[in-house]
Amino acid sequence: MKLLSQRAAARQREGYSFCTCTEALRDGGPETKASALVMGLGNIAHKQVVKGLLFLAVEVIYLVFMVRSGLHNLSMLPSLGSVAQEEVWNEELQVYLYTQGDQSILILLYGVATVLITLIMFWIWRGTLKSAYHAEWCDKNGKHINTFVEDLKGLLDENLYRLLMTPPMFFIGALTILPLIFMICMAFTNYSKIDNHLVLFDWVGLKNFATLFDGSSVLGSTFWSVLGWTLVWAFFATFTNYFFGMILAILINRKGTRAKGFWRFCFVISCAVPMFVSLLIMRTMLQPEGAVNVLLRNLGLIASDASLPFFTNTMWARVTVIVINIWVGVPYTLLQLTGVLQNIPADLYEAADVDGATQVQQFFKITLPYMFYVTTPYLIATFTGNVNNFNVIYLLSGGDPVTNLASTAGDTDLLVTWLYKLTIDKQYYNIGAVVGILTFVILAIGSLLTYRNSKSYKEEGGF
């Protein structure tokens, strides 16, 4: 304790005016310590009246909120409600009336929101305590104490980052963090259509995770099957686009190719058409009675009563979605890799020519390593995007074919499309939340480990 006090004294002698909450409570005066209970009191005592009153107003608003609803929200959070809606016959009106019961979904939402508000309030409390100690330090050391107007002007100067970051952080908290925590909490409940747990539901701990990992159950076997296909799809969708795009970029970018702009235009023009339009057109064309099958019949390449099973056979459907994804994805990869190719130092190729290296050797020793080095983050992001590639699968195949009627997923469903069906079609919200959490965990761990073990991370700037 003595050593800590000496450090604080040394900081003050050097003009150090910032501190931690522990130092404020330990070394601050009575007015600063009282600010831990009455926010803004220390600022008011040191002539920052407006600032102190604003801090006090925030505390009063929070206390009123907690008394009126916050404490009730927190008290209901462990049980998620117990009073069910009831149907009561009214003799006077000769009709059934419904009594309002508890709604677990609102209890959970309000409870999570109250916890977040409390955490934000704790962060504000820390700020007010340090502000009170700072005002006290300035007063004792004869330093200038900012007025409220000067603090406002500071938001346009040294504290500009606070002014610019506060609105985005508010919306991130309300529209991203709150729904995310709410969804995570839902994974530990029995909120689903099963046993009519849509109005009142309870905490079930890790039961939903155990159900999904149980390969002997319908949901468990479906999860492992969908996960396997999702990883296979993401691998082929990522690397087929990457290598075909690379080959096109190299062929167009080579010195002997004429009209480079024209060839790039021919491949990139498909980007002008919205992807969902292209996918819906292809889906229509590949139906059993679509344009492709009709044309093949007219040419006599297939029997008059036959159709190629683009979306009715599992293997055909999976190959079809991968091939069509190449068609819609290669132009974007071509644009990405053309810029990378044009930035490879020309002296590397000149030195290779002097050494007598062939074109193939230059590709594997210079071009490919450089491309991988630069585009590793892009590949990781693309793989992640393909794991969650809802549009291609849902708009093209819809997850079909469905070969197991007991399953809730088709043979081309990814985790993200299966999650959509679980929540929208089947109303298994708890299982859908578990699938969302597991998808995030798998992608986060995989992306982190892959990037940290890549040369892009280990040898940054060293190529």
C-alpha cells in the first residue's frame, strides 16, 4: 500500500492527472470517495456544477429505472416466468376471456437489456469517479479546472474520438451486442415448438448442445451430415473460384495477350447482373422441364421422357451448385487477383529469366507463393463467407433434394440454410441458436489458427 501511494505521489509531482478507480478511492478526498455513492458530488465540490449535475441525473435515471422495472426484470430472469395464459368464461358477456400470463421471450429480452444497462452504468460510474479525482487533483495542485463549455469544446479537439465513437457504439450495442447475447441465451432454453414451449419456456442448460452432438438422434445425425457437407462445399467453392480466377487473370495479364480490357470486360460483365437474378434463372433452366433438359431432348442427347437430375439426385445437386458458384464467383476473383498480379515485382521474373527458369517454374516459385502470401486473409474471409453462403444454396437448390423425410434438412443444405429452416419453418429456436453458436465457434477458431500459422502473419512485410 505504501509503495502504491508513493507511486501516486510521484505521478502527481510529475503532473500526472489520470488515475484508476482504485487510486481514486484510496487517495482521493472525502468528496471524491462520496462520488462513489452520489455521482457528480466531487465535480460539484470543485466548481464543475453542470458536469456534476449531469452525472447525478444519470444516476437518478438509472435508479428510477431499476426501481420501476429493472429489479423486476432481473428477478424474473432466473425463472423466465411461471404464469400461463388462461381461458376464463365470462358469464356476463357470455364469451371466453384470456388472462394475460408471462411471456418468457420478453422476460429474457428485458432481463438481458437490464444487465447490459447495468454494465454501461458501471462504466459511467468509473468515469465519474476518475473525473472527480481529476478535478480534486487539479484544485489541490493549482491547475486549471475545465468548465462545462470548455469540456464541450474539447469534444471537437482532443476528445473528438469520443464524440465520433459514441453514436456508433450505441447502435452497435443496441442492434448487434444485445441481439447476439439474447440469441446465445436462447440456446440454453427449451424455446421451441416442441411441447408448445413458445410462450413459456425454461432454462435447460447444455441439453440442446447434447442433443445436437448426439449422433443417434435425428437432429444430431442431421447436424453432422450438414456440417460435413458445409465444409466440403466451402472448400470447393473457395478454391475452385480462386484457382480458376487465378488462371484467367494470368492468361489475360500475360504479355502476349491482346485486348486485355476486352477480355476482362467479357468475364466481368456478369457482375452487372444481380447475383440472385442469375441464380433464379439458372434454377428455372435446370428444372426437369426447364430449358436445359428440353434442349437436350430436342437434340436427342437424352430420351424424350428423361431429365437430368440436377436437383433431384444428391451427387448431381451438389456438383451443380459448386459449378454454378464457379460461374457467378470467378469474375469477382478475377478482379481481386488481377490487382495482385500487377503488383508482383517485375525484377523477380527478370532474375528468373536470367537464371533460365521456365514459365512453370516461375509460376510455382514466384507467382503462386506471392499470391498465397498476399491473399491468405482474402482466402480465409472467402472460406468463411462460403460457409455462410445463404444465397447460392437457398436460391439455387433450396437445400434439395430431401432424401430423408425424418430430417429437417436437405442434402445440399448448409448450416446457415438449415438454421433458417429450423427457426422459420420448424420454430426450433433453441436448436437454431445452438447451430448459430457452433458455426461461429468453428469459423472463429479455424480462421484464427489458419491465419496465425500463415506466412502472411508470421512474415508480415517480409516477402
